[in-house]
Amino acid sequence: MKILLLSILLCSCMYAESQQLDNIVQDAADHYLQDSSRTALSVGIILKGQSYTWHFGTISKGKKQKPTNESSYEMGSITKTFTGLLVAQAITEGKMKLNDDIRKYLPGTYPHLQYPNGDPVKLSYLLAHTSQLPASFVRTEDGQLNDSSFLQQLKALRPDTLHPFNYHYSNLGYQLLGYMLRNVYSRNYGQLLKNITAKLQMNATSVGTAISGSKNMLSGYTAAGTESTPIDTAYPAAGAIRSTLPDMLKYMQYQLSENDAAVKLSHRILYGNIDEGAACFQWTYGKTWNWDYYYRADGGTSGFRTFLIFYPDYQLGIVLLTNQTNESAGRKLNEMAAAILRKVKAK
């Protein structure tokens, strides 16, 4: 009888918490969707080990069809957190080192790929976006970027600063990390990604081309309201992963638990300070004005915006996915996550 009563009480508490979260998320989603240009919005929360999902809006303009747990979104730069984790795994396996000269993992010689004082470009600089490498490389006339063009431009590159410890966001840096991982393991990025996705049973997460043509593959919408072109996957480590809300909640729980040595390493501060937002392995580690510590990552492509944030002290993680972008989308997702945190703390 006591066990039965405890079970009933536990179920009642979980139901009450779920109802409270429903109201909190609905209010936040209603506010975000006030902009008539918005399309699909998927929201996931992990709170003390329990996962919750919600879906709002429509998957495409002119339709009244909500996204589902099977809907596949472009992750954009959230991909870089996977790349950072793969590098962290390589480090824990003794295959890479944070202070290594990146030329150690490249074929051929690159005499100019160093700073004017002779200091090398280190692996940690790529991870923290402090290498001063360009944002990207020029593509060939047909719009592609292949190994020949990539390495040719890399050989011609001459870092022109003595100050590698300045933050300068670089997609190229993470494309280069993906290329280096390929050389270390003799496996392509999609194959390496399975080191994470298979372990976590993230069966709907892969490089975008792997699910091309799937009925669950959402189209994205640009700021002008037109359908976006799918992100290029030639060098996928900087932004070419697609995933679903349930898969990203599995990934979020993995990050929150920090039970893996590579995950812990990927949360290590490489540059900056917490007050201003420190750079880890793509994650930003910071705190709010009232001392709520968080790890945050966001992504954007020509038609998608994504946002991840988790608060270890509250065992709270928030996943926000949308297939529409404009100048305010990223800021509004950030505001939405902040509103959810405030109300979860207050309930």
C-alpha cells in the first residue's frame, strides 16, 4: 500500500511539473511566433533527467502542419560542438594534443602557416577561434571547395598578426579541424560522427547529405521568405549536421551529465573569462547577471536558427530549433531561453 501511495504521489508531482512546463513553453513560443515570418519551432527541455518536447508553427509556408519529433533541422554551428567533442576524444586517446602545431596533422609542408614571430598555430587556437584564420576560403568557379583548392589556399595563407589570443570567429578553423580528424583516423567526418551518435542512439543525426530527400528533412526559409539552399557539406565539420529534437535532447543530457572524460575536456576554458563569456571547445561558458552559470552554443544557416543552452546547477537544458532566419531570430531564441529559465526557477 505504501509503495502504491508513493507511486501515485510521484506521478501526480510529475504531471503537475509537466503542466507547469507546458504553460511556460507555450507563453514563450507564443511570444516568439508573434513575428508572422516565423515558420516551425521545436522546443525541448531536460529538467532533472526528464525530457519534454513541444512543437509549434508550420513546417512550410502556406501549410498548417506542425513539425514533429521526426522533423530534421540543419544545426549550423552547433555542428562545431560535435567537432570539438571529436577532437576531445582524440586528445583523451592520445592521438592529438591541445598545444600541437596544426601542421603535424596536415600532409606536405606549410612554411608560412605560422605567426610572424615564428610561433605555430596551435590546435587550441582553432577550437577557441583565436587563430586569426579567415572566416572561410574562396570557392572554385563552380562554387565547390575540394581538397586540392583547400590545401592550395592553406599553403598560401600567411597569418599577419603577432597576437593569436584575440577572438575572431572562423568557420575555416573548424573545417580544418574536420580535415585533421580525417587524417588522424583515416575516416571521413560522417563516419567519425557515429562515434557520438551511435553511443547515444542519435539515429536521426548525420551529415546533411546522408538524409537528402527524406520526407522529414525540413526546408529552411531566408530572411526574404524564400526557400534556402541546403548547406554545403564538402567540409562538414563547421556546420553541416542535421538532427531532430529528441536526438538533440539526448546530446544535451550527455553534456549535462559530464560522465565522459572527453565531454569534460570539451567544457574546458581555452580563452577569455566567464564574466564576458569564455570560449571552450565551441561552447561559450558564462553566467547571467544573477550568477546562473551556463554553457551555450547556437547555429545559423541561410534558412535555419538553432540554440542550445544548459545550466548545470539546475540540471536544466533547453533546445530550440527553427527553420526560418532573419536578423532577430537568434536574439529572440536567446530571449526565449532566458524567459524559460526565469519561470522554471520561479515555479
